[in-house]
Amino acid sequence: MIKTYEEQIARYEKEKNEISAEAKGYQKQYDDINLFDDQFDMTDALLTIAIAMLGITSLTQKKWLLYFSGIASLTGIILGLAAFMKISLHSDFISKILG
């Protein structure tokens, strides 16, 4: 009986190491994909802000709001294109501001 349990323990230890290595590989893959997900979230937020600001600009006719909207939309487009091309432009500063 003891021999059977020792064999099971050895088998479980071996499986534990294999499963742990596989899980670490999946975690790395998830982290790589999640980086670009954050870039797409930043793109979405910046383009939404730009659209809202353009609406306010059309009502107030303020040029500085137009420039702000242009900068926000340009930044959003650059982040989105970079994420599609798998170029990491992840900004912790922007992530902290947006949530």
C-alpha cells in the first residue's frame, strides 16, 4: 500500500511540474495579448473623448477645443494602429488617467 502511494506521489509531483510550466507559458501569452488590449482600450477612450469634444467645439466655436480634440483623436489613432501592428506603445501614464 505504501509503495502504491509513493508511486502516486511521484506521479503527481511530475504532473505538477509539467502543469506549472504549461500554466506559466499561458500566463506569458495572456500578458502579451493583454498589453495590446490595454492599447485598444486607450484608443477607444481617446477617440470617445475626441468625438465629445468635437461636439462641444461645434457649439462653442472655440479653436483651442478643436486643437485639443485633434490631438486626442490623433493620439487615439496612433495607439490603435500601433496595437494592430503589434507595436507596444503602452503608456502607464495614460492608463492611470483613464482608469
